Amino acid sequence: MARIAGVTDWQAGLQVKIAYFFTRRMLAQLAGRAVPDGIEPLRVYARVPGLLKGIGSLEQATARRAKAGRLDNRVRALAELRAATLTQCEYCIDLGSAVSRSWGLTDAEQLALPTYRTSELFSDVDKLVLDFATGMSATPVVVPDDLFARLRAQFDDEQLVELTHIIALENMRGRFNLALGVGAAGYSNGLVCAVPATTSASTDQPDS
């Protein structure tokens, strides 16, 4: 249970109830399964309606970009799930593992994320994306010029902005959830789930 109680359906006004309904439906579609609730971060945000509206608009814009297909879903899955395992957010890893599976990551690939640099399951481009997510999730951020130059050889500017946004947003989600004690919702119950990184992003940086 979160450290700050979220707004229940009974307490919520009409607009918040609508947000809850559509978020539940969207997450069930993304994860490939519904869970009893699964929207605890949103319930906590609902304590400050202005922030709920703002984060909702940001998440909707991000989802629209995903549907546009400029960035491959596999790339999105690798970037988000790697960031989630580095922040060690239970909710993000739980949901992210389910979404990543629907976006094409195998169980073996999810479990291999901690050792991706030596794994044969990932292509050179996969490893480049994972290095970027690792560097961006470090404190301070570590994204050397050489790494960014190699990314530019694979992605155009629009794709790079989107990829950077995805990783930054996942870090924000994770840190919000961790600070407020939001735990796993059960999206990956009974399924293989990625594991939290055993070292922090600050000590597990890509080679410069």
C-alpha cells in the first residue's frame, strides 16, 4: 500500500472516474491482461488534480507517439524495461515486463537484461539502446559523445528525442512510485518478470 492513500472510485469526481476507466482499459490492452485495480500511481496523483491532468496529458502524448510507429516497439520495450530495472520500481517492472512481452521481448531476454552486454540474445543495436538507458538512468547522467554518435548512426533526430523522452519518463515514474511506496500491481503474476538490477545505474555505466 502506498504511503499516501490514493483517491478511491467512491471519492473521485466524474473527470477522475473517467480517467480511471480509460487508464485501466489502456493498461489492460498494453499488458495483455486486466488486474483487479492496477492504477495506484494514478490514484495517488489524483490527490492533486492539476498534476493528474498534466501527467495524464503527458502519458497520452507518449502513447500516441507509440502508435505512430516511428520507433520500433522492441526498442521502446528495451529502453523502458532497462530503466525500470535500474530504478528498481516494483510497479514499473511488473507492468513493464507484461508490456514488453506483448511488444516482442521473450522471457529469456527479460531475464538476461542484467547481463545484456555479454548476452547473445541482443543485437548490437539492442545493446546500444540498453547502454543509452543505462547511462540516462545513472546519477549523474552518463551519455558520452561516442555513445550518442553511435545512436545517431541508427536513429534520426525525431526517434532520438522520443527515445530520450521514454527513458526519462520511465525514470520519473519509478522515482515517484518508489518515494511514495507504490508496489507491484500483479500484471506479471504467474509469468516471467524482469529482475531489478543488482547494481545502481550510477555504478553500472556504459563504456565511454
